[in-house]
Amino acid sequence: MTLDEKVVVVQERRQGDRRQKNSFIMYFDWYEHFELLDDAELGILIRSIYNHVLRKENMVDLSEKLTMAFSFIKKQLDKDLEKYANICEKREQWGKLGGRPKKA
């Protein structure tokens, strides 16, 4: 399953599942990127992050500076989303087999 297919699965779960994912991780490592921006640029970057996480949309009118900062952040967001999708997939399979495997 490709990352885009996993994103669709996660988004479908968000729309129709009461166990929807309602959070994402924001890392302290990003702060050094944030410090290089003024308040207006930071607001645009935060909005871009939320658009990417919630709608899988990328804002096209970002400055070069924001595009660079967002590219580092987007990579981590996508990695986290793929990890979450894999966990959901495994738990779904375990559920079909009667639950999580017993620890040895």
C-alpha cells in the first residue's frame, strides 16, 4: 500500500469513525525553523501544516523561505502519518483474528 493510499484510508476513518485521529505531533526540533520567521510567516507556516495534515493539501503560494521550512516539516508529518496508518492496519488485522496477539 502506497503512502497516498494509506492517507486515504486514514482520512476515511477520520470522516466515518468515532475513533478518528484528532491530533498530530509537533516536534521541538521545528522550533529552530520557527525562530527564523517573523510572526506573519510563522502564521502562514502553521496554517500550511494544518492544511497538509487535515486535507493533504499543500499551499502553493509559499515563499522560498517557507517552502524550505515546510519541506522539512512535511517529510516528518508524512512519516508519522504512514506509521499511524501501519498501526491502524495491523490493529484491524488483529481484530479480525480475535484481538491483539498475546505477549510471550
